[in-house]
Amino acid sequence: MLKKVFHPNAYLTSIRNVTRGLRARTRILSVLEKKSADAKTTAKEAGLSYSVVLHHLKLLMAEDIVDRKGGRPYSWTLTGVGQKRLTN
């Protein structure tokens, strides 16, 4: 059986980490690793609905993993807080 690999920052301490949430946060964080983006653009690139992306961005912001900048539409960026990916 293959083990699922999720982004290290997808695991949150304040909520129960279920597979669907981990998968969604992994997709969102992968998009934001490439560049800062608003929620609509992130949703389109991650292949998720806008409401799901906004929900998970707010969860990630509560744990200081992402931050929003500017006025509406807010630009979401990674803060650099949290675990880092292990690379070779």
C-alpha cells in the first residue's frame, strides 16, 4: 500500500487532521510555494472551490503559516513559519 505524502505545513495543531483537509491544504500550499496569489487564483490553480480554499487559508492563517496582504482581493503568502520539506 502506498503512503500518502502531504505538505509538512498541512498538519494543523488546533483541528483534527482528516485526509480530505490534508489533501486540500497540500494543494493550496503547493500553489503558494510558487508565488503569492489571491484566493480565486489559488482555487483555480489548485483545482478546488473558492469556499474550500478560503476556509483552509483562514485555518492556515490562524496558525501563522500564511498571511494576507493588501486590500481586497487579499494576496496570500507563506510566512516561512512551520516545518520545511526535506529535499535531497
